[in-house]
Amino acid sequence: MPDIRTLILYKDEQIIVCHKPAGIAVQSARVGTPDMESLLKNYLSSSGRNKKESPRPPYLAVIHRLDQPVEGLLVFAKTPAAAKGLNRQLTSSGFGKYYHALVIGKPHPTEGILENYLVKDGRSNMSRICTKDTPGAKPARLYYKTEAVYEDHLTVTSLVKIRLDTGRHHQIRVQMAHLGCPLAGDRKYGKAADEASGTDRKSTEPLKLCAYRLEFRHPGSGKEMVFELPAFSIQRQ
């Protein structure tokens, strides 16, 4: 488990921005299982500022989430007012959320916008493409651009940059799989591609998805905040 202090990229009296490693949940209902929320609360509680104040747990609001296998940037609110301001942005103008993904195959076309309706199945914890009239259907939209293609005698993979315009459950994984290019290492939505190619990549590598850039306005000052993981690139295994 990495030191939470090394994962904090920015903090002030209202917000805290951090780098979530792959494999750690944003929140967890399992007792004794570390997650970003509990790690950050423990850090805030042990800081000098909080030692002088009430022994009650520090306030920390989860604003947006990343799936447990996904690496990337997150912002948390340290006050109710900051949480309200960030949530207002998220539901109106939205955050600037950018991802890098390694996908199986070559997207066609190499650049485009994917617009679908998605519905979540709570029992399987999976989402699927559906029609607009399906009960529970929600619109999903993303922009993608192919940045590199890697070919060898066994597989073809592509490095894709993605901007999310909506934040649906497993959205990138579902929409890219529907395009015919599931994410490398995807144990939920990559099975068809693995069977077609005769490979078993999903069992030997992690999910190749990283939320590498985050943009929003500071809930207090209104200043534009931009964070990006330095020199990030998904490497093929």
C-alpha cells in the first residue's frame, strides 16, 4: 500500500486532489479494506490542523468515482460548500475528464464520437448498450482519438485518448467494446475479443485505463484547475 502522502497532488482548505492507484477502491463497504476515502480521512485526522480541533472524523465528500481497477485523478471536497459547488459543476457543465486506454484492435474510424444509451444491471454489476426506451436507460457520450497502433504476430492494440462527456457506469469499457475494441485486460467486457483472437490477455494483465487529466473550477475562487499525471503512457505487457 503506497503512502497516501505521495498520492496527494494538491490540497487547500476546500479540496484535495489525488492520484488513485489501480486496484484501490474509491469507497469500500468491506471492513479493513483500504480505500481512498478512508486513507484520506486518516491522513486528515492525523494532520496537525485536525489534532487541534474536534475529535470527530474530518469531513470529506466523494465527488466522482473511478472503478477499482482504474488508475487516475480524483478530487474530494473538504467542506459541504465545496462539495455543493463541485457537484453543481459535475451535473451541469461537467468536469474535463480525459483518459488513456489501450484497446484491442484498431478503432474505425480512428477518431470519433460515440453516443449510445446504457442501462446498468445491478445484479451483475455490468452495463450494456440499449435503446432509448429501455427502462433505466441513460445517454452516454464520449470522444476518442487513436494516438498509436501496435502490431505484432499475435495481436493488434491501439493507444486511445478519450474525453468523457457523461459519466455512466463502466461507460468507456462498454462503448469501446461495442465499437469492437474492448480494453486490454478487461475481464468483464473483453471476453469476445479474446476468444476471437485465440488469446487470453485478460487473465495476465491489469485493465489498461487511466484517468490521466482532470479539469474543473475551484469551488471557492472559481479559478480553473488543471491536473495531469506527468509522462503517463500505458505500456503493453
